[in-house]
Amino acid sequence: MVKFLDLFNVNERFRTDIDAAIKRVLDSGYYLLGNENKNFCEHFAKFCGVKHCIGVANGLDALTLIVKAFDFERGSEIIVPANTYIATILSISQNGHITVLVEPDINTYNIDINKIEQAITPKTKAIMVVHLYGQGVEIQPVLDLAKKYNLKVIEDCAQAHGATYIGKTERVGSLSDASAFSFYPGKNLGCLGDGGAVTTNDEELANRITALRNYGSHIKYHNIYQGVNSRLDELQAAVLDVKLPHLDADNARRLEIAKYYKENIKNDKISLPIIHSDSSHVFHVFAVRCKTRDDLQKYLADNDIQTLIHYPIPPHKQECYKEWNDRNYPITEEIHNTILSLPISPVMCDNEVEHVVEIINKY
Ligand SMILES: *Cc1c(COP(=O)(O)O)cnc(C)c1O
């Protein structure tokens, strides 16, 4: 059986250090907003090449807190790719704003840079880009548009820890106004439960989010904002600090597998993803497209190969967004109807990768 992602083995590699980190937290008697959170956030900020990192409870909260902290007028419009994960969109609607869906590029699955400007109106306040499947977006044209129209740029980096932007050497999470990361166990950098972070170079925004995630207070029981409770706990921060130094190596292994797939999957029925440069894609997901996707998935399952669909239903067809159900986003729908994620992870071994290729080529 080739597992889609063997999470036990992902963490087992660091067992000794994780055990020691957990023991250290337990022994400290200090479980929230202590040294572990401080250390990890310092290290993660440095890793991303950014001044500030604020630990929060999960990726959705990271996004939601960024939007909240900008304090846009209620009913402002925020532009997002139409094929993103639902969390990106929830962060906008939960703040009382209007989501403006823009079609992705069929080749990169990221927002189509050429379709952003026509979606901008006087009510637009921000462009939220998503480095989907682990591929950095081409950020410069987005930053240029934001400057021209006086908009904020927010990044959803939940799938792309460590990737660089296309056309740049900087890592995602460093060049926009604020970025959100998730440390959900299955992400490229994952903890043992839920976790998330905001990165930004904006000190004032960092301070506001630091308070917002802690009931709106910097000083205990002095509440300057109506905040939420969304903290990265000490246990998760300690585990993340063990795993962060291995992230680049893990991403390199993912890239190696992706390149093997790219070079060796030879099947006219299957389209393979694009790699712009070795650092711009960290392959959180290796997504192929196939017209007979459901049949392919069943064929692979019959051959003991686990796959997943990211994602089966586009946001505008979800029940929770009924008001959009009649809209048409043909590229988004094409992606959702044909996409399939093959197994990829830093702990997949060569013979598993070769086996996947062999079986797929016989489809
Ligand atoms: C995982 C993910 C999120 C949400 O992160 P959680 O930690 O699960 O809340 C947001 N956006 C994208 C693109 C994701 O993949």
C-alpha cells in the first residue's frame, strides 16, 4: 500500500527531539505564550525573511485575524482565487466583507494575474493570493497593482512553507503586507494538532494581531480590542521548533519526487504540474489532471495507491455559499473536475515513487 501521506513516519524521524521538547514544556509548568512560542516565532520569522511572526491557533485564524486587523470598512471587497481552499474565503466572509472570486491560471492553478485588474472596484481593499499546492505566485505584478490602486496584499501560505515567489529569491510570506501560515499536521511544516502563524514586516499590524489573538490585550485584563482567543500553545511551538530546521531538506525531497514523477509519468491521459524553478514549488501537493479523474482514482485505489482530491467541490458550488451556486467559473470547475493529488511526502521511498509511476503509466 502506498499511503498518500504517512504522518507517523513524518514525525517518527524526530522522535527523540520531539519527546525532549514535550518533556521540557511539561516540566516548565508554562503552557501558553512563553519561551517556546517566542523562540519558534523568532526562528520562523528569520526563516521567512520577515521582521515579525505571531503564533496563532490555526491557519484559518491567521487569515481571519489579518483581515480583522486591517479593519476595512464593513462590506469591503477582497479578491481571491476562485479555486482556493474554503478557509481563504471564510476569513473574508467571517469579517463581514465581500469575496470577489477571480479565475486561476489552468497551468499554475494560482490566481490568473491578468484577470485581477478587471475585478478591482472602488470597494476593493485587498488582494489575497494563495500559493496553492505549494507553488509561489508571481508576486511582483500583484504588488504593482496593489500600489496602483492602494490595496493591501495578503498571502495564504498554508501550503507553501519555504517556497520562493516565481521570479524572486525571497520566500513566500515576506513581500506582502501580511501572510498566514497553517501548521496543520499534514502541511509541509506541521505540528501535532492545530497551529498557525502570521508573518509581516508591519510592526503596528504585528502588535495589533498580537493583542487580537489574546482577547485584544497586551497587558493581562486590559482589553484594547474585542479580540479572540487564538494562541499557538507551547507544546505545538516546541514541536515546530524541532521540525523547522529540517523543512528545507523535506521540501528538497518533495521536489526530487516531483521531478521523478514529471520525468517518468508518460501517459497522454494525464497532465502534469509545472515547475518554474527549483525553489518556487514545495509540492505540498503533486496535482495531476485527468479527464477521467474518478476512474483514475479508482484504478489507483484498486492498485493500493492512495490519492486525494484537492478539492472536489469549488467554493462557489458549496452549500454554505448558496448565493454563488449559479455562477460560472469554467477554469475553476475544470480544475475541480479533473484534479487528482498523487502521494508525495518527505518519507516516501524510491520504490514507492517508482511503483506509482509504473502503475500510472499502465492506466
Ligand atoms: C490548510 C489551509 C488553510 C487553513 O489552515 P488550518 O490550519 O487548517 O485552519 C488555509 N488555506 C489553505 C490554502 C490551506 O491549505
